[in-house]
Amino acid sequence: MSEISVGDFISIGVGIVVIAYVGYCVINQRVWIRKVFAWKPKDEYPKIFMMNIILGVLIGAWLIVSSLLF
């Protein structure tokens, strides 16, 4: 079993932050829109909301799993 480096801890931390952001968006049904620099409801930006959820889960999971496995 290999040792976990500082870089792995940072990657896991960033992955957890990304997953927490996705959880916040899902619970509150809102997403941060940089164009207007505000939180907007899912109904106003449904494609952006779904893109944030899907990509956030994939990126967050990849950061965590890759740090633990490789």
C-alpha cells in the first residue's frame, strides 16, 4: 500500500468542497451564475443547473477516488 502525500490530501479536500457545492445546489435548488454574479433558481437556468450537478459530481468523485487509488 502506498503512502498518501500532501498533494493527495489537497486533491481529496478539493473533491470534498466540490461535492459540498453540488449538495448545496441540490438542496437549495439554486446555482451560482457568474454572468449576473448571483444565486439563481434552477427554473431560470435548468441547463446550467444540470451541467453543474453532473460535472460537479464527476469531477469531485474523480478527485477523491483517484487520490485514494493511484
